[in-house]
Amino acid sequence: MRRVISQASTEVWLIVLLAIAAPAAAQPATKPLYERLGGVYSIATVVDDFIERLLVNDVLNANPAIKEARTRVAKAGLKFQVTTLVCEVTGGPCKYTGRTMKDSHATLNINEAQWEAMVADFRKTLDKFKVPSREQEELVTIVGSTKKDIVR
């Protein structure tokens, strides 16, 4: 009799634990943003388009410091660094080895209007590639977290 009660109470606990765990198990684990974006090749494609937009942006080009920096920094290198950075900050396997946002933008004298022009171009690129709104907002939040180190 004792064994039957013990076995019955074990089964009850098992059922209770499964009932508690079932809703959590039924919900798929959220994938890292990196995976939801499609990985490094998708990120590189988006970064390529974004950098191309920035290079012809009249608001940014009106800033002599930005214009001068573009003569020093190779476009391919910039795209590589930004791709690596986005890959890392979204949970991917890449390791960004470039300078900090503060150091790399210290002499560019970027103002609020230039920041807003960059964000607008970023959103256009995300829309072009049909990045879902949830992922767009996560990316814009990540970018926004760097504003204090970029805008003077």
C-alpha cells in the first residue's frame, strides 16, 4: 500500500511539474537577433546598402569632417567593420576589433540633424530589405545607444 501511495504521489508531482513547464515549453525560445536577421550574409547585405546611402547623403556630406574622413577610410573597410559590429551586438559569432564609437567619431563633429539623417537612411535600408518591425526597433535601439558617443 505504501509503495502505491508513493508511486501515486510521484506521478501527481510529475503531472504538476509538466503542467507548470508545458506553457514554457510550448513557447519557442526567442532566437538571438543575429539569427532573426538571417546571419552575417544578410547583415552584410543590409550594411552594404546602408553605407552606400550614407556616402551620398547631402546632409552628411555638408559636414567637412565627415567628407575628409571618407577620403581616409576605405569604403570596403568601413563596411567590414560595421558588419562585424552589427554581427557581434546582435548576438552573432563575430568579434568587432575596431575603435569605440566615441573614438571613431570624436573628430567628426556630428550634430543632431546629421544623426537624424543617418537614422532615416538606416530605416530606409531596413524597409528596403523588409526587416520585420520588431527587429527594426531592436536595431534602432542598439544604434540609439551609441548616440551619446557620436553626436556633439
